[in-house]
Amino acid sequence: MAFKTNKGATAQSDAEVTSRVEALLSQMSLAEKIGQLTQLGVAEFVPGQKPEEVIRRGGAGSVLWLNNTKRFNELQKVAVEESPSKIPLLFALDVIHGYRTVFPVPLAMAASWDPAVTERSQTVAAREARAAGLHWTFAPMLDIARDARWGRIVEGAGEDPYLGAAMAAAQVRGFQGKQLGASDRVVACAKHFAGYGASDGGRDYDPVYLSESQLRNVYFPPFEAAVKAGVGTFMSAYMDLNDVPASGNRWLLRDILRGEWGFQGFVVSDAFAVGNLVMQGHARDGRDAAFRALSAGLDMDMASNTYADHLTGLVEEGSIPTEIIDASVRTILAIKVRMGLFENPYTDEGLLAEVVALPEHRQESRFAAQRSMVLLRNEGHLLPLSKTLKQVAVIGTLADSKTATEGSWMVFGHVPAAVTVLEGIRAKLSNATVEYAPGPEIQRDIASWFDSFGGDPKKEPQTVEDSEAAFQAALVAARRAELVIMVLGEHANMSGEAASRASLDLPGRQEELLKAVVALGKPVVLVLLNGRPLSINWAAQNVPAILEAWEPGTEGGHAVADILFGDAVPGGKLPVAFPRSGSHMPLYYSRNLTHSPEGSPMYNPRYWDGLPTPLYPFGYGLSYTTFSITNLNISAPQVKVGDVLTVTADVTNTGTVAGDEVVQLYIHQRAGSDSRPMRLLKGFERVTLQPGETKTITFQLGPSELGYWSTNVGQWLQDAEAFDLWVGSDSLATLHAEFAVVR
């Protein structure tokens, strides 16, 4: 799909960038250098701020929490015309899944198993954000998450490092383009480095304890993929990693990120994280926090002013050499030079209205939402629905919520403008009666402090009497209908930061209402709007059709209706398993075998009161057509260490409509220096097939796919061992082959 683009900046060689940076550095005072390491929090909702004073004296290198093009230009004018060295500011904001045109949340985008559509989505997000005057986004979030109770699972790609790495690289390419400097792209930020998604109990901010093997084999790969894709910046995580806060963790920031991976950009802390080193018991006071963070390799302090308050004294007393200050400043100046900010520091204040009006942006949002939806159940081929329906009931408080449709992590000041599911269905059934009944409201038990930044208008909790009246009104609407579409799940503030949950059940009275509607004997379709897997055990047994729509974005309502009524065919796959209970977390497919593996005579189900297997496995998703995967072939029964094995399989659309299948390849190493997981995803491809059409899918397995970090050996290695290989449509694939790696 073609886009209207702006002329990019002229590419600069490494030597040219280095020369300009050194010239700037040579004229800067110590105070200005420390200013470049300081990110200033400027929020429009906080009265009495005077950032001009700080910027005028060269006390800030970047500004965040501001979303106002006119104000960007005002502050930039102070920086480039009045500060001592005339260095432009970097304006930054969390543009996670869209600026004005909102795309499906990142977890949903991962469900597309389509890196190309993810890249195009972030290209649109970058174009709109840059037109608004932003230069830098705090995205993508690359934390692997295997515990769906953790609220920020919504921001990442789910449980698998291979899929996560593919989505990481795609997002970096989307945000930044082929190189930094294009006038319609922004600098990306790989966050949160590292291990944040493995917090104890799925509780946000809690400590993380991961072995080096887990970090290198599971949690690092998406971050390393971002480095290889050229990501400009990294963000350190909040939490303790093995008892060392990530924002003061030299092993992470210097040894791994810069030493092993050769990262050349700069590292910013998460909000207030440098100052928080004191609260975490790592630093004695602010002075010690500044020393520990900078020494560990953290270049820019986000909003805590700890660097601004203490680095001068640390340099003057000789605790921090000026060479360390200079090294961090160089990385920040290099980004500004590559972005062309010295030549073009200002933003055309009329450009945003022109860019967001491009119809192809909304078209891309609708297409991405269609691609991300996962059909979980379709008994009796209830879906797709007929457009000849005359009386439909749409039930659920989320069905007409713009914020629930667009999802969590909107930019500051965003006014929700989504097409809701109700609106999408009504547009699709223009000649039918579509009756809406919200049913009882749902709310968090404990409010989020993020609620004060926007979202749906705050309401008092519904009274018991009003809840019951809404419940009964929904049943009345359902009785009048030929078919009922239930839209259930979570509000946007129920996932994201500070939104971890103890339970994964449907909140409120939603399941109670679902049971009552199903008991009426009408055909029922369940549409889920949510930012994490939910435990929907009863629905999975009793509701004939279930569509996982996630939080689908601006065009989400249209996309849901497109899927429900057959104008698009679902082809998404789960990027994370759906558990039977939140107490089963963490639950993931790539577990190690035990001495009593599943299916063995000694096997017990691990829990005596329920199966620990997922309700829906990783990689799962249905279609309106059917597929067969056959003719699995490998290029040789043996391959030498370091060589590449080629794997092929045929996929055929055996149904009557066109559709998409995601062909997935999994491997298992039978023995080796370390125990290896029972299955690992090592290849996937999403393919569109017409009825009766067959395509051959080809995968390559080389050292990067067959090797791993060994705890026993303490390094990366590739064992000469026997392997199993499966190709299929999810992580339970049964089409099998064997091969061996030899010396």
C-alpha cells in the first residue's frame, strides 16, 4: 500500500557524524554535557512548570510527557537560539501502537504472525508522531512474558523469543526506516532491558530471578534482534535482576549490550529509575545513585534529575572521570546529528492535520486488526454470519467503548476515536435491527493511578440494583434476537503498566451473564476485547463461536464485523498460551522434559485438582477454511555442525474459501550438554491460499537455530546430537521428521 512521504535527510557517514560530534563536544561546558544526559519531564497537566529556564542554560537534552506541536517549537527555539551550544532537543513520548491512527496492541500484532504488517503499522505511527513534532518513541517493548497475570504482557509479543525477535526487528524497521534521519520516521527504543516480564508472581515492578541460560536463550533474543536491526536507543528496566537493579546493572548495560552486541546508541532509564535506586536499597542517596547508574552504562536520566543534581560534584571530586561523561554525551549527540535536527529542528505546525487525514492510515489499521484476530472456536460453522439477519442483540459494556477498542497505552492527550464493535456491526447490518444492551458494568477492584491521565469518564461504581436491572435488560434484548453477539473481556485500564491481576477470569458478572444468555437457547457468538489471555473454560465448552479480537485499534469495530460476517477470514494465531486458570502461570509450551513426561506410565497431571495443560496452546488459531500440511522433507538426514539444513513442507487449502495459514516449525534436541526444551519454534510463515491451492514452504535451520547458551559450558555452542522436527499449524504439530547434527 503506497504512502505519502516526506523527503528524507541526507545520509551521513560514520566519519562525518563523528567529526561533528567531536566538534560539538569540544565547545561544551561540563554543565552542558550533563544537561545532555538529562531528560526533562514537561507535562501539560502540571501547572507552573518553567522548562525554558532549564533549557536556556543547556540543562536538558530531551523532553518527554509533552504532546503539543506548537509547544515543541517554542522549546526548541530556546534550545537552538538561546542555549550556550545551540544543541536541539529530542522530544519523546510513548507511541506504542499508534499516534492518532491506533493499531492493534503489540500482543495482538504478534498474533498476526506477520512481521510485514507490523512494520507497516509502526511506519504509520512514526509518520504521524514525527508530523506532530516527536523525534523519539519509547517502543518497542521487547519483554518476553510467560505469565499472563503481568499487565504489561499487552505491550509485547508474548511468550516466545523466536516470534518476539521477528516482531522486534519489524517494529524497529517500521519506526526508523532503513536508516536514522528520514523526516517521517522516529528513533525507536528497545525496552525494558532486561527480564522485566518475568517478575515474581506476575506482579508489576517486583524482582526478577533468571539464570544466565534463561536470559540468553529466552529473554535476550528480541533485544539482540533490535540491535541488529539498528535500534537507536535502549531503556533500562525498573526491577531488580538477580538482586541488582537493571538501571545500575553493569553486566547488562556494558558487558552484554555494548561489549557483546556492539550497541552504539544510548541508554535511557525508565521514568525516575535512577532516583529510585535509593528506594530499592541499591544506592545510599542521590549522589550514589547517579554514580552507580552512569558507571553501569546508563546514559540518560529520565525525569528524576538525579544526574543534574549530582554529576557535577562527582566529576569535580574525581569519582567520575570526564571521559565517562563524554562517552555518554557522544552517543546522544550522534543520534541528534543522524536525525538531522541541527539542520531541521522545527516542525511544520500544519503537517499533522495533513498526515492524519491520509485514508490509507485507517485502511492499514483495519487490515492489521483483521490480521491479528484469532478464531478460537467455531462449532457447527456458526461463523461467518449471514448479512440477512434481521434482529441481532449486541451485549456487553465493552461493545460500545472506544477506549476498550483502542486499548491501553495511548499517547498523552489522545481523544479516543475508535469505531466500536457495536458501530461496526450496525454498519455491516444496515437493514437489520441491532439492539444494544451493555449489561452490568465492570471495574477494577483497585483503581489505576493512570486513570487520571484520560480514558472513559470516571463513574461511581454501579449499585447492586442498577447492576441487576442492566443484567435483566440484557436478557430481554437477547430474547428478542435471532442471534446474540456478546462482547466481553477487560477495559483498557485492566491491562498495561500497574495492571497485574491475581485472576484471569472474566471480571465482574460477565460470565454469569454469558451463561444466562446461552441458557436462552439462541445462537451466541463471543467476541473478546482484552490485553492478555483470559481463562474462559466455560465459554470454551458452551459457546459455539469465540473470536479473540484483543484491543484492535481505531478501525477495530469494522475489523471485527469484517471477520464476523465473512468479508475477511481469520488467520491469526496465539502468541501466548491461554491457561485454564491464572494460578497455572507461568505456563508456556517450551518447557523442559521431566523424568515423568506427559504420556508416560508414571505421568501425573502435576495438579491433582485440574489439568495444567493450556486451554488453547501457543500458535493456535482456526479459519473459515481448512488446511492440510504434508510432504515434510529435509535436505539430508545429517548435517555438520555449522552447516544449514533445509526443511520443506506443502500446505494446501482443502476448504471452499480463501484463507491464511501460519505454517510453524518446531525442533527438539534429544540430548546434549544441557537439557533442552521439548519444543522450540524455529521457523514460521503466514501464507494466503485459494481453495485447492498448494504452496511449498521452505525453512532453514543453521547454527543460530540449532545452537544455544549452555549452563554447563558457559558459552554458546552447538551440540552434535539427534533432533526431532515438527511442522504444523500450532505448537502441538504432529507432522514429524528426524535428523542429526554431526561433527
